[in-house]
Amino acid sequence: MDAPASTARDPALTTPLERLPGVGTARAQRLAKLGLVTVRDALLHFPREYRDFSGAHAVADLREGEHASLVGTVAAVDSRTTAAGRAMLTVTLDTGGGRVRAVWFNMPFLAKRFAAGMRVVVAGQPRRARAAWEFSHPDVRWLAAGEDAAGSDWLAVYPLAEGVQQSHVRLAVQAALDHAADAWPEAFPAGLLAAKGLLPIGRAIRDIHRPGARESIDAARRRFVYQELFMLQLALRMHRSRQRERHAAPALAVDSRLDGRIRARFAFEFTAAQKRVCAEIAADLARPEPMNRLVQGDVGSGKTAIAVYAMLATVGTTVKVPAAAGGEPQPLLGPDGKPERYQAALMAPTELLARQHAATLGRMLAGSGVEVQLLVGGQPAKRRERILARIAAGQVGIVVGTQALVSGQARFRHLAVVVIDEQHRFGVLQRAILQQGQAEPHTLVMTATPIPRTIAHAVYGDLDVSVLDEQPPGRRPVATYRVAAADLDRWWEFFRKKLREGRRGYVVVPAVEESSRGLASISSAFEELANGPLEAFRIGLVHGRLKPAAKDAVMEDFRTGRIDVIVATSVIEVGIDVPEATIMTILDAESFGLAQLHQLRGRVARGGVQGICGAVTAAADLPHPRVDAFVATTDGFALAEQDLLLRGPGDLVGTRQSGAPPLYLADLLRDGSIVAEARRDALDFFDRDPLLAAPAHAHLRRVILDRWGPTLGLGQIG
Ligand code: ADP
Ligand code: MG
């Protein structure tokens, strides 16, 4: 979608919502909670889904719980108070093919809006109640006399925030459409619209909010998805050509001597898959173009070793500069007279994981002369400044930290390789993260979540994918059980028996980390366990609000065996690696996502001992799709697919802040062909007009620079 700066110029789009007819100050204040302040904001607030409101169903079509809409004539209106003291409104409708009831509780004022003989459309999920179908709190459309309901109609359903009602949002969006749908500037040249059969922007905005038919929703969505992907691809392509022109990445040659020295630092032999991926990386590093590689490997497949390999190759390489009189490049000597070396950065999603990685690297590199430093929140300012200075001077070989810190603060002397670990969600444009003017580093992104290649391309640009499709030898799938709350005593008995046999274990508790209520809930869970089933054991508590040093101390005690059990929130979900921990209890398993459950279970799949995981759910006999899938398979790739199906359009591709319609992963999967098409078209487009210099492309160029320029450093183009 269009960028703020270019639409800000149009007064119709910047009109405050409160000035629109029917919105008013009070509603506008509520809408602001959703970030909806101007007409532009409302037009960009895209529906989450649509409900059929065409009235096309007949009583005979109704299915329990399946959305339907029917036209009916009001036959009776009954307003009364239930025994429990609630106002209950029942409207009986005659549909021609039988009667249905619509029922509302605690909305007595609604009674006034119905009278016998009126024609209405009701839409919702019917339920069989006694002999009749009943709609509880349905959506209603009142038909004017003689109005034909048969024209298909879809009702937009918007994302909401607390205290903001669906009807408020609908009203504001409709008013905004009437005010300014045609004011939106068209970014695409007419030729492109025609060639691709895309709706013009005004029509697309209108149809996305107020669709006439199913097909118009699809066409409008297609326009926005195409636009978003096309622009992103074009921006990435422009970025890439700039990088090619201006900066070269350092070429790091990993010869067999260096390769041997690196491998000798590992306590284990690489799996065949690890060897293959390391060779792919070494080939990338040898070229003077930035590597942009994604490593996909299931939980436990040994991605850390890959990261370490790439980083050791980096710090094992000396920086060379061209010799003054031509001839062989010469090593660059530092102030101490020693050759300077390249630097690497490893970014982790959590501080806990960053600390663990730093510790692993520290152990592996003991006595090597390579300095490893940790950069995380909560370090004293003095200390952090000292580390930053040593990074800038090139003394630190490897920096490990949380993404925000490393990318936000560190300035490197010879940064050559950046590794981004466990980037579960699609981040936007990882490759641009650490760009610091001079050379662009090689980038390696590691993830346990498989991403189809077309989508990876769409989101990351030209990206190479390596797959770690092998687990280290001796691994056995974690034996996973679903434990009904009623069987919890027996489960704890089993858990204790395993601890007495020498295992260490985790108990995972869901908690809203941010709120103090979340903290209370995990603390009380801890107390209950410490005074109840796990009374006889040494247990520690880890959660997101714990001070890093305290968290560290607990993890260290666990690692060394001074603690038997860690009670934790999902902060341990990602990457934590204590091989002796081989049994886990996940409480309230229903409240975790499938990918999260699988990551959690990965914590006990480490050693040679069979890992065990109990997923505790409240109801014993009810099917629970997520937990059942989790118990049924330990194949992370299969689970990730399931997850997408079950979750629907959940995870988005990180474009939310940009004022664009969010791109959902599931949408991208469904729209795979648009993804590929937009990419091809953008590349062609670029070949024809790389600077977007043609007058017909002026608006497109402005939109792209507004939107992606700052992230991608496109500012100086043209
Ligand atoms: P993930 O892919 O989930 O990040 P890790 O890199 O944390 O997995 O590795 C999981 C465990 O497997 C670690 O304890 C690591 O030391 C071990 N490991 C990795 N590669 C091998 C290997 N080739 N042989 C034996 N153990 C290995
Ligand atoms: Mg890992």
C-alpha cells in the first residue's frame, strides 16, 4: 500500500475521522485505540474476514455451527426477562421454507428495531434448539420495502481492540470510503494495471471494504497482495544492484587447513547434512558478494554448529589490503603489529539464548586467542561501552547478543558474517539489518520453521536455502503423551521416578510474561509444585521478568546439576540446550501454539537418552487438534505444515508497521502463484527501468522510496 509521506499530501486522506458524519468525538477516541485516527488509517484497516450476508441460504441448508444467512419476515417479537434476570429478546422469522429464531441477551433496546412484517437478513452460526434453528446474536440487515436481498452481499469483519465494537469500525470505514476512496493516488502505471488485469486503487479499496460479490473480494485482495509483493521485490532488487555497485562483501577463503582447524574444535563429528551445509556456506563466503542464506533444520538438528563454523571461518581469516605496488594483497596490520581479522556477530531472539551461545563459544574457543563478547540488555553502561569500543577497534572477534542490541548499537571494524538464530517469524529484510556503510556482511539466517522457497524468495529477496535434514546419530524421537488433568497424579509419580533415576526435567507453565498477573500465576504454579508433587527435589524458576543475572544463575545450576527441575515459561522455548534434561511436563498444553510445543519438546531431545514429554490438557476425552497433532508426530516439518493449516492467517510477514495491509503467511501459501508472478514482473520491470526514471514511474518510485528507502538505504537512488 501507499506510503505515509505520499498520501499525507492529500487533505481528503488526512481528514480526522471525528469530522466524518456519524463518527463523532466519542467514537473517534475509541477508534484511536486501534490506531485509526485519519481517513487514511480507516481505509488501510483491512477486514480480517468476510461473512456471507446475502440471505441466500434456506432452512434446509442449515448446518449446526456453520455460518449461514437467511432472509425472513418478522413473525413475532418476544422480549422478556429470564429466571436468571437477563433480558432476552427472541425474534421469530418466517423464511418461506420454515421458521427460525434469532435470540439476544442483555440487549433490550434492540426490541424496538423489530416489528412484525419487517423483512430482514440474519447472518450467523445457527444452532439446533429444540425443534427449531436458532441464531444467537446474529448480524442483521434490515431490508427496505421491496429491496431485493438476492444480490450477494458480504459483510466485512474487522480486527478490533478492547472497547471498540465491530459496528464502530464498520461505520468509520464506510464513512471514510464515502469521503475519500477516490482520493487515493494510484502508484501503478496504467500499463501495468492493464497488463496484469489489476483493479485500479480506488476500486480495490472500495471492494476490499464493501464487496459486492465474493469475486470482488478476491480481485481486490489480489491487487493488494500483488502490489505489496511487487514493490518489495522491486525495492530488494534496487537494493541489491546498489550493493553490487558500491560495496563488495569480503571474500573469505576457507581452505582445508582452516576447515580442519575449525572442525577440531568440535567434540563431535559433523553429520553428513552438516558437512554439506558447511560446504555450501564456505562456497558462499569465498565470493566477494554478500551471502544471503537460510538454513532450515528441525529442532535439534545441530544448527548451532553451522553458525559456529561460519563464525570461526570468519575470525580465522585475516584482512588483506591491496599492495601498494600492485602484486599480492597484504595482511592489514593492527596497531599491535599483528594481522587484523574479520569479525562475526551472532544474534539470538532471547537474552537467555544469547548467553548460552556466548558460553558455548567461550568454551570452544578457550585458549584460541579469539575474544568472544556478549552484548545484552542490563549490562552496566561502563561495561557495555568498553565492549562496544573493543568491537569498534576490531579486538572482539565474535559478538553474541540480542538482535536489537547488536544491530542497534555495535559498530564493527571488519564485520564479515552475521548469523541470525531462530528467526521463527519472517523478519522483514534481514539482510539489511547490519549494513554499516562500508561492506555488506554475509548473512546466515537459521530457522526451525520450514518456509517454502517461493515465499522465502518473496520475503527475503534472492535467498539461498540449505536444509539440515538429518539429526545427529543416536537421537530418538521424544516419547510424547497427552496427559489428562485427571491423571496428573499418576503422571507426577512417573516424572518423579524418572528424576530419581537421574534425569533432569522441565515443567513449562504458560504465562503472560508482561503482566504482573502472569508473574503471579507462574509464581503460584512454582509454589504449588515446590510444596506438592516436586517437594522432594531441588527446583528453580525461570521467567521473562527475572533479572538476567538471576536467570543465568538458575540455568547454570541446572546445567551443572545443582538443580533437578526448572519451572519455566516459554522463555526456554527457543534453543536452550542442556543435554542431561530429558523429561518435560507442559502444563495447559492447549494454550501453546503447535510450533511452540515442538520447540519446547526439542529441549528434551538432546542427549542419547530417550526424551519424554507429557502435554497436560484439561479435558481428557475431547479432541484437541493442536495437542493431538503434537502427540502424533515428532516431525517438525510436518507439524509446521499442520500449524499453518490449523492456525490460519496468523503469523504475518512483519509489514504491519508500514501501513500496508498485513501479509499473512497463510495467504502467501495460498497465493503462491501471485508471489512468483510479482517477483518475475518486478525483476522485468527493473531491467527495463532500473532507476524508475520514466515519467510514468514517478509515483511508483516515490512510493517505493517512502516505503522501503529508509530500511534498504535506497535514499540516494536517482
Ligand atoms: P538446533 O538445530 O535445534 O539449534 P543445536 O545446535 O542446539 O540444535 O544442537 C542440538 C544438540 O546436538 C547440541 O547438544 C549439540 O551439541 C548436539 N549436536 C549437534 N551436532 C551434532 C553432531 N554432529 N553429533 C553429535 N551431537 C551434535
Ligand atoms: Mg538452535
